[in-house]
Amino acid sequence: MSDDNRLAADEYEKQYYGFSSTEIIEDFKEHVTGVIKRALIDVKNAISEETNTPYDKESLDTIIQELYEAYLNSARNPIESFEAEARNIFAIPKNVILEEDKLRRTNYSDEDINKLKCEVAKLENDLIQEKVYLAKCMQVKEYIEKTIKPIYEKVNMHLSVAKRMPKQTDESEEANQQKIIQVHEAHVQGYFNRIRISGEQSRSRALTDFKTSNFYFD
């Protein structure tokens, strides 16, 4: 297993178990070498304390180092066997997927990808059309604010004044006043109905022009 794959496997084991097989193996190796070192230190101390025969300290250190290397060499095969068993026992099966990794492991077909691309393209087209329509609405709003609204307010002011005029003694004169008010109201209402219809037609034309332009993606 390559170093990258081993690192990924260790990370997945640690997520699943709370530890990785590499951590167990390294702890085991450290424990074995520690036992060998402590045993040889005890041997060296026993030789130096219990024998009355003079000895060469440098020679004893050399012998202890040779014993240490010999013990490590004899422990190599058991350590390798332990490592193989640990890797096998704690390996995460390929069919086991953690919740946080399910999203990354999902396989999408070409059909799914093409469908998603079509949905994105449609949303982009809808967005552009709405931007065009919004721009048209802003133009109409600006036109109304500058030209239509002042006229509407002025007409309403005159109508309001006319409605507050005292009643005339002559019934025919009162009837004429009411007729004038009704004519003005009908005129104003009809004018704004035409504005509304014109706005709807402008939106329809804007969308039609946009769909036939080079910027529309079918």
C-alpha cells in the first residue's frame, strides 16, 4: 500500500474506531524495544555488581549492544506478523461508509450530470428573463413617477374639491356637477387601465424579443 493510501486508511480507521492500526503497531514496537533495553540494562548492572573480576567497561557495552541488535533481529518476524494481523483486523471493509463520507462516495451517471446541466441552464435563462422584465418594470415605474403620477394627483385634487362644494339650490346644476365628476373619474380610471394593459404587453414583447435574441439558450 502506498503512503497516501496508508494515510487515508489510517484516517478512516481513526474515524471509525477512535484509533488506527498504525498507532497500535507503533506502540507494540516501542513496547518490545523497551522490554529488550530494560532487560539488557538489568543484565549489565548485575554483571557490574556481582562479579569481583575486573572487566573492561567498553567491552561490556559492546557486548550489550550486540545482544540488543540480536534480540531486535529475532523479534523482527514476530513484529511483522503482529503488524499484518493488526492491519487485517482493523481494516475498514470497502462496503462500510461513514455518514460524513456518503456524499463524497455517491456515484453519478452521465445521465444525472446532463440532467443537472440542463436544470442549471434553464435556471440561468429564467434568471436572465426576469432581469429583462425587471428592467422594463423599472422603466415603466420611472415613467409613471415622472409623468403620470403628477397628473393623477392633480386630477384627484380637483375631484376632491368638486365633491366638497356646497349643494346648489338648482337640482339641474347639482346633476351637472355629479356628471362632471363621473366623467373625470371614468377618464382617469380608463387612462390607468390602458397603462396597465400596455405594461403587460411590454413584458410579453420583452420576453418574446429576449427568446429570439442570441442570448437565449434553448
